Amino acid sequence: MAGYEDLIGREDINDLEAILSVANTDTTEIVRAVRDNADAIFTWDYEKGARPALEKLYEKAKTSQWNGETDLDWSIEVDLESVVVNNFAQNAAPGGAGFADFEVAGTPFETWTDQQWLDLGVESNKWMLSQFMHGEQGALICTAKIVETVPWIDAKYYAATQVMDEARHVEVFAKYLDTKLDGYYPINTHLGLLLEDIVNDSRWDMTYLGMQIMVEGLALAAFGFMHMMTTEPLLKQLLRYVMSDEARHVAFGVISLKEYYEGLTDAEIFERQQFAFEAAVRMRDRFMQQEVWERMGVPVKEAIEAVMLTPTRQMFQMMLFSKIVPNCKKLGLLDRNDAWLRRRFEELGVIQFEDWVDTGSEYENFALTDEELAPAS
Ligand SMILES: [Fe+2]
Ligand SMILES: [Fe+2]
């Protein structure tokens, strides 16, 4: 296998020791400063609608705003333990379960009690939602950066609506974790490194590629999976509302980059392919949820080796890429430069999604219905 030292800091994408050697060592940190190397761009071309697809998205966003305080039913009581028990019964929710189909013999889980399994489900849920919240803050910051750096007025207008959307998403995940689940996990290091890479980069399109295509593409798939699996009505409603926005955000990335990438050279495209691969690996690494295993007091490497290889878990890991791969294909990133990114997605085991629907226009299907928009109480 080709060496990836320069791209992801290790030779082998599956080197577990190397993945786990990167960890969040300062979990009490409150503020983190990250260098943004991009120029702020003014444009004096105010012609609205020069890019009709972006204008349409902007108009749609203006009439799709919701209020996390009043549109969600916060009176719903959440008993996470019984949610986990229900999810176990369904045997597949990310974080909640999906662990029921592996052989415990010879693993650290051999002697586990029912209570320990329940605790694992509770912690995994908290961990997953905490990373969603941190990712939402990443989106808030990245989209504010796009307002500054993108040269097109239609894109600046649209990005401004997304900044508001992301503020609302951070707000509702934070409120859910604080008032329903009593607290959150610090940011996972692999996710943090990815967000820092995106903010550091000086090229305006890299913010879109890292955030709208990779992070939000993964989030849209993960939210969809969790929305389908969870039996908790408040979380289900919250995810439904957030997804209606996320589908627009991914479309924003696809529409903007499609135009821009058509004009790039092979060498420029190669840098984008490498960036997309690096982001994909970092996101896959973070779903090993190493912080949860640490909190549960099991040997992290052995736990991951035992759990991550189960069919349910592997299916979930792959599903996370079900939006990313077709969107990369639509942008022309898979097959340029001798199909470099296609080969990498083959190695990651996710190329089978290439012909799934892309998200350039799919957002219309995610719009909230009048019934869903009726006040919660
Ligand atoms: Fe969001
Ligand atoms: Fe978003």
C-alpha cells in the first residue's frame, strides 16, 4: 500500500496504534485560537442572481428559518437509559447499540454485566451528540469564513443564511446535552484537527470542500441514520429540523464547487483530491470514539478491534460516506489524475456509493412540511 505519511501522518490508513496516539490532552481548555490564513474578499459586483442556483437556494433559506426555542417540544422528558434499551432492541442505532452482534469470548467484554452495556450505550449517545455539537460550531465558524472569502455576491448572501442556521444548530444540540443528558464530551482530536486544517487554509474553496462537502455530507448521512433509528421523540424532531437545513448546506457546496472546479488544472485538482482523502480518513478515525472506551475503563485498542469489526458497525461506518462519494463524483474529483481519489475511496471501502443520488438538488426533498412546522405545544 502507498505511504500516506505526508497526508495523514502515518503510512497505513488502518494503523490503529498510530490513530490512537493522537489524543486530546487538554480536556479543560475553554478557548482555542486557530490561525486563519485567508484574505477577506470584497466584491463590487452586486448583480443578484448572476448564479441562479445560488439565488434560488438563498430565497429558499430565507423562508425556511425556524426557532429552536419554540419549534421544538422541550417539555418532553428524556430518559436516556430507556432510550438505549429500546435502541438495543432495534440493534443498530449509532452510539446506542449495534454492538449486539459480536462474539464477546476472548475480548475485554467477556465479563461485562448488563449494567455495563447500558452504561456504554448512554456514554456512546452522549459522545456522538457532543461531537455533532462541536462539528456544528465548526460549521458556524467555517461558514462565517466563507462569507468573507468567497468572491461571488450570491454566495455571500447564501452563506450569511447558513451562519444563522449553524448558530441555531449549535444552540439546540447544546441545550439538548445540557438539559436532557447532563453534559458533554470534549471535542475528539481527529475532528478538531480536521476543523483546524479547514480554518487554516488560505484557498476559499477548501473551506467548502472540507465543511460543506466532507463534514456536512457526513453529518447529513449520520443525522439521517440516527433520525431513523432513535425512539426518542425530542431528538427525532431536533434531527429532522437540523437535516432540513443541512441538505441545503451540502447543496451550497456542490453548486458552488461544481462551477469552480471545472476551471481548475489537474495539479490544482490533485490538491483537492488529497484534501478530500485526508478529511475522509480523519472523520473515519473519529468514529472509533476512543474517549468512550477510556471512560468505560476498557483497553482502547482491544475494544476497538473487537467492536469496530462487527457487521453492524462496519455498515454504519460505510453509510457515513453515502453522501460524500456521489458529491465528490459530481464535482469531478473521483476520476481526475488517473482516478486518484477513486483508488483511495476503494481502499476505505466506500466507493460503492458513487452512483447514489448527489445532494445538488436533493434538498427540496428535505424541506419541512406544514404539519411539521406547526408549533410544538
Ligand atoms: Fe449544521
Ligand atoms: Fe450545516
